[in-house]
Amino acid sequence: MRFAALALAQAWWFELVLPRFGLANLAARGRIRRLQRLARRFHGLAADLGGLMIKVGQFLSSRLDILPREITRELEGLQDEVTPESFARIVAQVERELGIPLDRAFASFETEPIAAASLGQAHRATLSPGIAADLGFERVVVKVLRPGIEDIVEVDLAALRRVGRWLSRVRLVNRRTDAPALVEEFAATSLEEIDYLQEAVSVERFAAIFADDPRVTTPVVAWERSARRVLTLSDVTAIKISDVGTLEAAGIDPNAVAAELARATFEQIFVAGFFHADPHPGNIFVTPGPSGAGDDWALTYIDFGMMGRITDELRDGLQQFIFAVVARDARAWVAATQRLGVLLPSADTVELERAITALFDRFGGMGVAELTRIDPRELEAFARQFSELIRTLPFQLPENYLLLIRTVSLISGVTSALNRDFNMWDAVDPFARSLLNGGAGSSTARSLGREAVAILSALARLPQRLDALATRIDRGELAVRSPEVEQRLRVVDGSVRRTTSAILAAGLLIAGALLRPSDEVLGTVLLWAAALPGLHAVSPWRLR
């Protein structure tokens, strides 16, 4: 809490107060160094505290799309710094959960963990012969929750909820997103991660989704040796998906792996509505098939503690968004963005549509490698041309987007690591066309059906609405709204209010200073009275 309070105070001073006094350039010069120091301090804090703070740092380190590389670099490696629990405590936890001694539960159990995470750790083991014969495998990985981690998570969530309430009072944040709702979404997924029975159910649900897909596999749950704090899965360790050298040595094409990974991800998000929300390279293996041929392999997902769920309404919106991107249709893109709730209805969509059209015309369909070859001055000029528009548009981040953004960000990084020339558009295009051709089954049919009903309903109401519009024009009651002008007027109004407060505060300060030698009480009262309008002049909060 102390760290969060100091970080917010620093941001308030440098990003809001100094610019109001004409010192914006001074604040901007040291911004990267300040953020690096802040990230460095959070790295040390998270490593000391463990628990959910590690996961917060991991999430931020993956957000190359919104954070500079200098900052994300400071947060990398947090997971590798987690100290394993002592083996004695792990044994006690396993025996307490399974209700039998460790040597009866498993034929062998390795003392050194193969992975130690912030919430639990994993050990290799061998099943007893009887259970192994029933299940058809004996080598397993046993995940054990850290003893006492539930209490730590409870404390961490209480702190994060309080920080979320603080952020909800900051106008720059609350007009873009609902910070407390994001914290609650993070809390829900974190609580699921400390319930291994929930993870076991997720493994089997994910496996059922891809039961007919030979390119996607999962571990098998050993239910006889699993409980709320202990989860036993078949050992599916294979080639790490980011190990390009080993993939090539096995005759497997990394670009084909990248394409299948993108396809499987889109299948989870847009068709199944149930997706793996932590697909970093350590959680996906490439498993060679029995034939040993270069095209005989499968993606094997592990660690199903963090899963995302998408409602039918959200999935329909995402499908429309993909259709718009593939078709390079700026108008459809704007409509889909509004439907998803990312762009509020008050936005100036005419200007936004023009900006997106220019974006599609120049950069649409380019892969990562192509974008890196573009002259930076061209990118800077494009950003400068539309920076004012983007800054004033009423974008927001809906609460159910946290895991989705994390997943897409991680998958984009993994595909780029497999092949820098890999183009995500190439993977999206055939997928979107399959959806349009009915490849998503009943989900797409329902979506298109709802679209058809909406269009027919709008057509049926059109004559009545045109008649009402003509009546309003005749009466002179037609009003034209310009969101951009309204936004600028709100800015001007706020500036006038704050300027008035600043003048009032200055007057009270001067009066208090002049009167204090002759009338100490009245002078002191005036000096204190200057505090309220002074705070309003520089405060990021709305004071009414």
C-alpha cells in the first residue's frame, strides 16, 4: 500500500501538477528514468512479497503494447526468483490432502521441483503400479499448492482492491476503465488458480473442445491422486515451443507451429468461448508424433489454472471485429469497436473512420518484420497526425478484456519468436473466411441470424423514423452534436474553473500574508482557506 501511494503521488506531481505550471518538458525529460526506477522497486517488492504480486509483475512485463521496453525489461525474470517451499512442507501438504502417506500415494516422488511458481510448485513422480495400469501411464507431474497461500492471496487482494478504489477516483483512469472491476476480474481468476479441482475440470473441458483436433493435446488428470491443493497430471513434457533450434532439428517447421498456434487460439476465443489465458512459452510444448515425420506433431498445453470465458454476445462482437479487420473495412471496424464497448457512443466516429481507413491503407496486413522495416519517421508522422484524435476519443477498457488482452499479447510474442516474418493477418484471414462460410457452426449461425433480425427490424422502423425526422426539421427542433467540439468545450470549461480557483487561491494567500502581521488569527484563516481552491487548481479529481 505504501508503494502504491508513493507511485500515485509521483505520477500526480510529474504528470499533472508540473504541466499546469508550464513545466511539461521538464517532467517529460526524466519520465523513462522515473518509470524504470519505479519498475525496479516493484520488482524487488514483488520478489520479497511473492503471492499475487509476482503475477501482477508478470502481467505488466508482457504488456509491450502499452509499456516501453525499458520498463518491461525491469520486470522480467520475476517468476525465476520464486524460492521453492521446503520438501518437508510439500510432503505434509500432499499427505494432508490425499489422506495417505506419500510412499503409498506414489511409487516415487522427486525431492527437487521442476518448477516453482508464486502460488505452487511442481514435482515429477511415478504412480503406483495399480493406478498406472488403470490409467495407461505412470510418469506424472504433481502440482502442490504452497501451504498457507490462501491467506497471502486474501491479503494481496485486499491491497489491490484498495488501490483499485484509489484509481477509480482519478479522472484520467475512471473515464477509460473501471479499475475496481478489473481488480475483481483478476481476483476471480486468482481464486480459481488456488483451487486445483477447478483446474482439473478446465483441463478436461479444454480437451473435450479439441477432442477431434490432432494438432492440440492436453495432459490427462489422475483423479485418484488429486484434491483441492494437489493435482496430478500425466507428464507431457516435450519440446518447448520457443526452442526454435530443437524444433528445426526434429524436422518441424517453426512457421507451421506459429500458424497452428494462432489458429488454435482463434478457435478458443471466437468459437469455443473458453481459452487458455496464460499461454507463455513455458506452458506450451510441441510434441513430435510417433511416426517421427516433420509434419507429425501436436501443440500440448499445460497449466490450466488461468482460463478465460467469453459470453455469446462478446464472441459475436469479436467475430464482427475480425471480419472488419480482414476486410479492411474501417466503418465496420468502428461499429464493432462500439459494439464491444471499447468505444463509447459519444465518439466522433467520422474522424475515427478516416484515421482507421488511413491505417488499413498503409499498414493493413503487414507482419512484424515488415513493420520494423518502415521508416520510423513515417510512423511518427502518422502518429502525430492522429494523436489528438486518439487522445480525445472516449475509449475504455471493459472489465472482461483483461485476460483476453493478456492472451493475445502473449500469443503475438510467441509467434514472432518462432518466426519474425510470421504474419498474424495470414492466420486470421482463412479463419475469418471459415466463420463467414459457417465454419463456426451454430454460434456463427446464431450471430448472423441476430444480425439479420436487427437489419430487418431497422428497415421496418425506417419509414416511421424518417417521418419523425421530417417533423422535427419542420419544427426547427433538429440538433446537431459534435463530440469533438463538446470535448473541447468541456476542456475549456475545466480550464476556466481551475484558473478561477488558482486566482482565488492566490488572492487568499496574498491577503493572508499581508494581514497576518497585524491580525494573526484572520491571516492564518485566510492562508488555510487558500488550500481548497489551490487543491482544485492542480487536482486530478473532479471537485464539485
